[in-house]
Amino acid sequence: MSKAEWRSRITAERRSQVTEERAREAEALAVAAARLPGDTVGAYVPFGTEPGSASLLDQLLDQGKQVLLPIVPDEPGPLGWAVYEGPSSLGPGRLRGLLEPTGRRLGPDTLGTADLVLIPALAVDDEGVRLGRGAGYYDRSLSFAAPGTALIAVVRDAELVRALPAEPHDVRMTGVLTPGHGLVPRPVG
């Protein structure tokens, strides 16, 4: 399948997911994320049918971690970042329905301070190829992560797949976080 076909299939599957199942999975992801190491975590506020919830962010805060959240730029390019300070620190973002931190804007290079980055994805394959929404914000941003930073895609269990189409600019994930499996290393050896 092409990337577009994968996106269409997974988006349809996510839309058919019942609310209770989405909530159970979000809670499992929050518990699994709380076990991840690191003092500074790049994360995201789930948008639409993306796995996770704000409770994942709050769990990280409760553990004393600094949480960086992305800010979508006005023009296509790498994401900006700001520190998450709790639910009241979020406001409407540039994209309809997206919440972003309202605090001081930090540049793309701020991602270099993160010990690990949780990244939304539609699917991830055995080699760590991540399928995103197609806008390229994360592929342009992850080059700012320090060498050795854990790049962890967050997906539903069924979104771990054998193989996805890959392009040279696709940044490979070092792991995947799922509700049923927790942290799953990539690439598969």
C-alpha cells in the first residue's frame, strides 16, 4: 500500500473506535509513559483520534519531568516548543482543534534538551519507519534532537505493522509506545 492508502485505512479504523476503548487505551499509555526514563520529555497533546490524552502529560509532570509540547509554525518548517505547565497552560493552536502551550515560545533547537520524544504516529513498522499525517513537521523537527535521544512513536497496538513505505527523509523511531505492549524497541533485530 502507498502512504496515502495506509493513512486512509488507519484513519478510518481510528474513527470507528468506540469512546470507551479510546479512554482505556489512553489510560494504559499514560501508565506506560510514566515508566519511561528521562528528566525532559518532548510530547504532544493528542489531536483528533491520536492515541493518548492530557492525563499522560499530567503523569509526566507529577513525576517531576519537564514536558515540552510542540507549536505548529505559521509556515511549513520545524516545530517550535514551549513548556507544559498543566491543563490551564493550553490554548487553541494554529490548526483547528489543536491545543498548544500558551507559555513562552522556544525555538526548534529546544528539542535538543529532551531525553526522549513521544511522537504521534499513524503506524510504525519493524524497521522504525513512522507513518505520520503527511505534513512533515516531525521529520523536519527531529533533526534537532540530540544524538542518542529516544524517539518513541505512540500508536495503538494494531498500528505496529511489518513494513511501511519509506522515503529518505523519514526519521526512524527507536521505539514505539502502545497501550497493550508498553515500550517496544525498534528496529526489530
